[in-house]
Amino acid sequence: MLNEVRAPGLKQEEHRMPTIIDADTHVIESERVWDFFDEEMAHRKPTLIACPDPNNGSVRNHWVIDSKLVPHPPGKGGQALATPPLEEEIRNSPAWQKREMSDIDTRLSDATTMGVDVQIIYPTLFIAFLTHDVELEVALARSYNRFMADACSRSEGRMRWVVVPALRDLDKSIEELHYGKEHGAVGVLFRGVEKDRSLADPYFFPIYEEAQRLGLPICIHTGPGSPTLTEMFDSRLSFVFPDVRLLPVLAFYDLAANKIPERFPDLRWGFIESNSSWVPYLAHFLNRRFKTGRAAYGPEFFRNNQFFVACEADEDLPYILQYVGEDNMITGSDYGHTDQSVELELISVLRAREDVPSPIMDKILSDNPARFYGL
């Protein structure tokens, strides 16, 4: 368990402050992430190239991975993924280096200022589908995991990471789960759809079984995990809504409707950075489909199936808590990114709310994420 933070000068029995866990932060990958490529795969390391936006001519860095630009420029199949900046002076600044995790001290200082004791760190590139080449996928995931283990080892336990599996090679994925467990990882990354597979597909059962055995939760993060869906939509019209934000919602439905958690009763499941306002809608849909009572997909369902949902600070939490329950809601700031999910004042904004009792807020900020991530 994490050590609880106490106000100085007070005995533990007099006053205990909860350990605040930011359940969703990010690293933006730099060239250092690929330093752990095996020698025989070194020629396939991702490289950066500056390219103009075809819509407005602005120039930015893209990764070249498997001969393709990542992120894909805006338009059909467009993606919104952060990459290292072009300007050398920006890349050498603490403001950037904390995001790429080469400046651990500044990142931890930011966390302290935000009122956060522990950051859970997700990738940026790997929330997207990157390559059809299985061998390259394995090399990318392996190098990232070793970079993260090394970086977080310098944080005195305040930064924990989520392991990236190369899911089209199950044996290698299980190897990475073991490596992650041995080196401070607290979860396993999934997208809501993995290439062309539902998360209810029995193909993934060996990963679920091993994650359950190791005590690692399945962390279903928003992201363009299905290249087919991504190619369907024009990001200039739909932005990231259909092929990114909706994927964890699809995963929730497939897992719940097919009773997958019942097969893995000790496995925890989290739905990260997709907000939580969709839960009442999906509960209503499931109740109508299976003709169950209104409460069938309420707090008891979440507790029994160990489903956790990450909320945003400005959602209608009293209403949503009627469905999720006070023991299965978590939250994160999206620190490291600059998109619509970012809430750097997360702790103070949530603490200022008068419509959620303080003991429940303590659960959302401390007890629940500690339980979900096995801290």
C-alpha cells in the first residue's frame, strides 16, 4: 500500500490526509524512448520528420513508423497525437522535458503544486494503432516499456506506469506483463477496439488471465485503436469523437453484454479519459436489451464486475454516481497533454464542488484509484 501523507507535527491517529492519485497523466515520446531497441531491429526505430499540414501549411514533427506518418495529417484518417516540437530551444526547456520525462524533478514539482502525490502515466503514441507489422509492434512496445521503467524508477515511487503489450503476439505480450510487474507497472494498456477485435474476443483471454494472476488491471484508454474506423472519418469534420472517444464505450458494452468479467472475477477494468456521462445511457440500453430492472446496471454491477470509470471535473457527478457508485469512480488530469481533457486544477476544482460530499471525493481521488491500480 502507499504510505499515507500526514500533516507535519500531527500523530497519525490525530489526522490522516489521503494519498492523492492522478489516475491519468501522459508522457510524450521522444527519441530516447527508442534507445532500448534490440540491435537487429535498430534500423527500424521511429524517426522524426518535419512535414507541412496540407490544410494550412503549418509545419510540425511527425514520426515515421513503418513508412507511415504518425500522426496522420488532418483529413481522412487524421489523428491528434502530440510529438516533440521543432524548435530546439523548446525541446531543451524544462516545460518540454517534463512532458517527455527527461526532467523528473520538474514533473514531480508540478505534481506537488497540483496537490498530487502519485501520477499514473500513459503513453501518447501507443493509444493509437501504429503498425500492421507484428515484429515491429513487439520492438516498439518492448523499448517503450523499458524506457518507462527506467524513468519511473527515478521518481521515488511517485510515478507509476502502464505497460504496453504487443497484442498481436500473445507470448511476447505476456512477457511484457511480467517485465512490467517486476518494474513498477500498475496496469495493462488496451484501446477500446484493438485493430479489428472487440475486447470481448476470446483471443484476449490469455492476456486477461495473466493480468488477473499478476494483479494488473486492464486499462482501456481512449485512442484510435482501430485503423479501419480511423480511416472512415475526416478529422476536420468529426475531430476525435467517433474513432477515439467512443471506443472505450464500445468496449464497455461488449464486455458487459458478453459477461466477460464474470470469467475473470479478480480482474479489474478501467475506462480512462472517455469521461463518464455515457454510463447512464449505456445502463439504460443494457437494461432495455436484456429486460432487466432499472438498477441491474447500477453500482452493484460495477462493484461485482470491478469496473472503474474516470470522470471529468465538470460532469454531473451526483447523477452519474447513482449509476457508477461511489466506490468505482476515479479521475485524472491528463497532465502532459494539451487537449480538451486537460484539467491541471483538477484537485482544487473537485474539492471546491459542494454537490459531492468530501468523503466521496476522497474515494474518487484516493481510495478508488489506489484499489484500481493495486497500490
